[in-house]
Amino acid sequence: MTGPKPPSGGRRWIKRLGIAALIVVVVIAAIAGYSYQRARAVPERWKKEQDRIATMAPSKQLAVAESLRNRLINEWTAAEPSAEFRETDSDSPIGQRRRFAIPYDELNVWLHVEGRSLLEGLGITLPGQVQHAMVSGTADGNLVFAIEDGAGSGGGRIYTMTFDIDIAKDGTLTSTLLSAQAGKLDIPAEAAAQLLAATGTNSSSGGNLLGDLLTGKAVPPRDLPIDPGDQGFRDGRIVGLEVNEKQIVVTRLTIRQQRDDPPD
């Protein structure tokens, strides 16, 4: 003897509920798969720049890196102000300003050749899984910083962060994270901040230099020597940063070196 059969309308309702649940599962799976693929995708800007560098012979890469390094040393230590400041700056070396450009196409080759040692020379360390870094700019004057995170079995993932960089008259640097992507997928700023917070510094001045700048904390002015040796008396302070699509333009202000134990 069998029990009463459920009404046909009830069976249809159960069937429709099952179909709806299946559709929800399929949609969620599709979204997850799409998000995963976009997160693993290589941004066009990154691919184009890395392909350009890869086509260069290693000797050419080294030559570009060395040329930029030497040019920046010469610009940083130059005694004369830039032409646009010669009529307004003091005749004394102290207080003079000098502007010089750092083209991205040369900077990225330098980062490719010796990026980690270059940053460590400035007292900055990157997490061990970071394999490559790239810098570019936008027409709006924003700085774009990208890194390849090689952690995990799935290969490297490209993280791209866009910043608005501001520098005060005294040389204090601050930044605002405008957007962040993993591959081609937009990610919350908090997620990018966690990644950036892992950066650090081994400099004698302490602090988390790169991490502070990239996570929006104010970075106090940093005075670096211009004159070599114990007899030098000039330091340089960066008081201007102009970002465009081709390069970063730096303004160096010459200040008197502060010494704990002045030479005799």
C-alpha cells in the first residue's frame, strides 16, 4: 500500500528549486573561474615592457643600466643649478636647485638587471618572492608600481598599484593608493596594502621606508651626501617629483651638511 502522492504542483516546485540552486552554483563557479583567470592574466603594460627588455642582449641591458647609474650620479653631484633656476637661485652652492629626468625605459632595464641590489643599496628590501619590479606613469601624473610575486605553485602573479605622489616644500613625501590590480582583476586597497606592508628597510635610519611610502605614511625628508669624503659639506634633498608618461623629473635642493663631529 502506498501513501498519498504529493501534489503535482509540489513536485514542480521542488524541481524548480533544484534547477535554481544548480544555476546559482554554475554562476558562482563561472565567476570564480573568471576572477581567477583575470587575476592570473598579465597586464598589457607589463608584458610590453618585459618583452622589450627581453629582446635586448644582456650586454645591452648592462650598458643601459650603467649609463643611467652614471648619469644620475653626475646629476646628483653637479655643482651648478639647472638652467631654469640660474637667475633665481643663490650664487652660493647652498640653496641651489637642480632638475633631472629618470626615463622609465632606462629605469626598468636597471631594475631588471640589478633591481634587488639597487634597492638594497638604498637600504630597502623586498619580500623574497618578489622577482621583478616595474615603474611607469600616467598622463594624470600618477605613478604606477608593479611587481611580480613568484610565490605559490601557480607561477608569478603581477600586482599593479597606482599612486598619487605628493611632496611638500620641506621634502616630506606622501602617497595615496588610487587603485590596485592582481593581474587584470581589481582588488581592494586593503589587500594591496598587506602585500606592500611586507616591504622594509635595513637602513641605519630605521623605519619601513618603501612600505611607509607605498602604504600612505609620510616619509620625512632624506638628506643624501653630494660631496664625497670627509671634507664634503653639501647634502642633497629631493623637493620635487613630477610624474608623466615617459619619465620622473626630480628636483634636488642643495643644503649644508649637518655633522655630529665636524672635520678640523
